Amino acid sequence: MSHEENGSGLAGQVVVVIGGSSGMGFETARRVRAEGGQVFMTGRNAERLERAAAEIRPLGTATFDAADPDAVRAFFQELPHPVDHVISTAGGPSYLPLAEMDLGETSRHFGDRLAMTLAIAKYGQEKVRAGGTLLFIGGTGGRRPGVGRTVIAALTAALPALTANLALELAPVRVNLIAAGFVDTPLSASLLGDRLEARREELRATLPIRRVVGPGDVADLALHIMRNEALTGATYDIDGGQQLL
């Protein structure tokens, strides 16, 4: 019987949140704790992670760059006991037209994102209980061709394929992907700068849901995927209907 069927939710379960110091990761950690679960939180910025941990009160924290496979391996090896779920919100988009690309930097960005996903899968699955999930966050922004979307489009196509294959290889650990559109997070604010409010207004006026998707929406979906043990190998879109426009 799944955790969703027996009504236990996430009470007593342990979730690793990679990229848990802000945005979607932080909100996921907060909601896991609200349901009676425990969390381990990681982030790249020690000060920001410390501030987040003061509110969440996790079992533990670790500061490292998730794009470093050796750091990912060391983190999972040092976890004191098995966990129920791992969610990674680490990684950001890359929007550049070909003429402006530094090919070395672009290659590293693409390779780092794939290596990060594979490292979390390779080393994380050893600590996840059967029926638990490895859950990654991707995006929908690269599905529609456009100038400057070459790299993000390639990643948008690659992550669902990785997810489906890993779900077979790592079974009975489940592997799933959340593909988000625009989410109103600190990362979005840093990317858009003074254009943020205009983007919010545009989305409120045009999205079928007539509001902006927030971190809590993504966290709700993440917790549902963790609870429902029938879900694996799939990509779940959450964009407020942005792809329909």
C-alpha cells in the first residue's frame, strides 16, 4: 500500500532537498516539515543556507556545488541513514543567441547539468528506500524554438529522456521530473531585474490560471509525487497553461 493510500502523507519520512536554501527547494522543505517529515538541506551559499535552516530546523545541512560530482558523492556517502526521497532544484537556465555564446562556457553549463543529474541518480539511489523517489526540476521554456533558446531547448529535451531511462535502471527507486514554466522565485528576480514586475503583470493577464505560478505550487506537486508510489519515469508540467499560448 502506498503512503498516499494509507493516509500517512510524509509524516516520519526523510527528504533530501538539494538547493534548499531558497525558492522551490526552500518551500518544499518547509512543506515537508509541516507534514511531519524531516529534511536534509543543501546549498551553495553557506550564509543563505544557514538562514533557511534557522526557519526549517532540518536534521542537517551541507554546503557544496551540486554540479561537482565528487561533492555529490561525498554528501550521500556521509548521510547517516537511508532517506525516503531526494529532490534537486539546483541548476539554472541559459538563454543566449549563438553569436554571443562562449562555447567553452556553454559546453560546461550543458555538461554540468547532465553530470549533476546523473551524479544525484548514481549516488543518491544508494540511500533512497525502495518506493522512494529521486525528483528533479527541469523546465518547459525550451520546448518552443526561438532565438537564444538553443541550449535550454537541448536540456529541456534531454531531462525527460534521462528520467524515463533512470526510472527503469534504478527501480524500485522511482525517478520523476517536474517541468516548470515561469516560477516567481529569487532566481527569476535575479534574471529579470527591473523587468520582473512587467513579466508578472503579463502572466497575470495572459495565463489561463490568471495568476503567476509560485514556489508553493511546485512544492505541492513535488509532495504529491513523493506520496504517490505509482508514479515513476514521468515528466509533470506546471506552468499555469503557459505552453498553450
